[in-house]
Amino acid sequence: MKIREVVDFLNSRFLPIYQESYDNAGLLVGDLQHEISGVLATTDVTDEVIDEAITLGDNLIVCHHPLIFGGLKRLTPEAATSRMVIRLIENGISVYAAHTNLDNLSDGVNGILARKLGLTDCRILRPVENVLRKLVTYVPTADADRVREALFAAGAGGIGDYDCCSYNSDGFGTFRAGDDCHPYCGKIGELHREPETRIEVIYEKRIERKLIQRLMTVHPYEEPAYDCIPLANALSSVGAGMIGRLPSPMPVDDFFAMVKGSLNLPVIRTSNYLNTSKSKHQQIDESTHSQIQTVALCGGSGAFLIGDAKGCGADIYLTGDLKYHDFQSADGNIILADIGHFESEQFAKEIFYDTISKKFSNFACHISRKDKGFISYI
């Protein structure tokens, strides 16, 4: 099997179109035409992880954090990144990264973190916008079922957990065929009136080319009429962060003990528990935040979602890389907890392992034992 087959599958699972503009996901090092000998799943690519891949005989490393994030101006052994790229090439090892395109999936980094914490009723904290469109087309009523089914098969008609969604209304269309036409119905030179069904379906912008091609193939008219309409609706299944609920409320200290145990954390940095920042004109409720039930979270650097977590009524927001004044923004309205960047994304490699192992059985896939992160706690 070629590495290309695995990369194509990973791209279909962790869609590159959902990576952030600053990101660098996808195949970063290697030759797609090489035969694959094994896969090593990791959060970061380090010299230790490369040594591990060599020892195991794995020639594809699938990582969460891109080894090449900014530009490389030279390949020399003095700099860590270029040194590792040289080693990878010398040993015939390819590297594929799924970063923010994995973060933004509902069953990605945040989804598995929520499952580890036992959260239910989970949803995306900040769904992506400007990716939904609506296709409107007009079809002879006798052909409406066939065209509608073809649009569904091409990926249109999904709304949340529902599929095959459409709106249909009946009316009539008029047209007059020119001398060089080959009309499906009506006669050349005569004004024709045809009973038609207006079909409306929602779709993601990423499938538009395929969808229109499919429409042109199955539509009976020589010149089908259609509209592609941008929508302001957010795509609820893709976006940043996640929010969910514990099965029952927990005291704050018990919740933190559970988080530390579930995620194997050495330390948690947190804002003050009680609402002590209210002005003297406001009543202080000493029970504020004494119980945790609604939990927001974001793997990696998630300070940009503090406002979203507060706006959604979360009792606590778990993320990484919070700075000193980020904690000040809690303002007694929410508990902010920094659980560490690596620690909040440590289960990405489990996603890679499970995804690849379930799809392919003709080569080994391993979870890295050398993937430790870059921070030690003393």
C-alpha cells in the first residue's frame, strides 16, 4: 500500500478545508508514492519520536502539531526543525499533520476531551460561519424525485443530525427553445409552459463543485436553472471549543480532582473560585461557582473563547496557555482553568490510532510512548 492511500483517507476524515488560515496541516514531509510500512501516532514530532519510528519500522508519523509551522529558509542541522526534517528524509519517514482541522471537528480533540470528562449534551462552543449555502433548482415535477435523490447522494440536504432535508414547492416554468436547442419538452420556437417543482437543499460550500456537476448530469433540461445562495447560518458540527454538562453537579474541588485523575494532570492553574470581584453595591453570593455542572473546554490555546464560554453560561472553562490577565477576565462570572496545552490535546494520538486501525489492517499503527510534551512540572 502506498502512503498516498493513507493520506487520502486522513484528508477525507480530517478535512483540510476546516484548518485555520494560519495553520499548516496535511503532508509535510515525504513521498506519497512510497510503500507504507507502519504508522506512529503522536502529538509532537521530536528527535525521540523519530528514533521511536525508526526502531518500530514505521515510515509515516501522524502528528497533531505541525513539525513545519512557519517557513523554513534553510535546511541545516543547527536548527531543531530543519535537523529533524533532514533526519526524516534520510530515513525515508513521512510526516502528516492534522491540527486545527482536527480541533474543529465535533469528534476531534475537544470531543474526546469531553468524553474523558464524562460530559453529555455536548455541542460546539463557536460554530464556524460562512460555509453553508442553499441550492435552488427547478425540475419537471415528474423528475423531481430522481434529481432530489441525486443531490442527497452528492452530500446536500444535511441539517444537524438529519439528512435528506429539502423544501419543495410546485409551480410552472416557461421557456422558448431556439433553433439550435434540443429541448427536453416543448417545441422549438414555441413558448412552453411546464409544471415544475422548486427544490431547495442546504449544503457545505466545500462540495459545491461536485454538487453542481451532479445536478447538471441528472437534470433533464439542456440548460438547468439553479441558484447558489450564501447563508448566514452557522455549521453546528464544526468549530472551536465545546460545551457540555456533567450528569450531576459537583463541588469545585471534587471536579478538579476528577479532572486531574481523568487527564493525569500534575497541576491545574485556576482563577478564584468565589465571586469576590463584585462592587460593594452588588450582593456577593458565597455559593457562586461552588458547584460545577456546565463545562466549556478547548484543547490547546483557548483564551480567545473565554467570552464565548461566559456567554453560554458555563460554570467553568478548561483550556491551555492562559496568561495572568486572562484569569482576570473571569470577573467572578466563571471559573477559568489552565490544564496545559499538551495535556489538553494529549488524546489526539488516540484519535489517529483508532481512525487508522479501524480502516487499515495490513500494516501496524502505534501510539508513541516518547511523546511527552515540552514542559516539565517540578
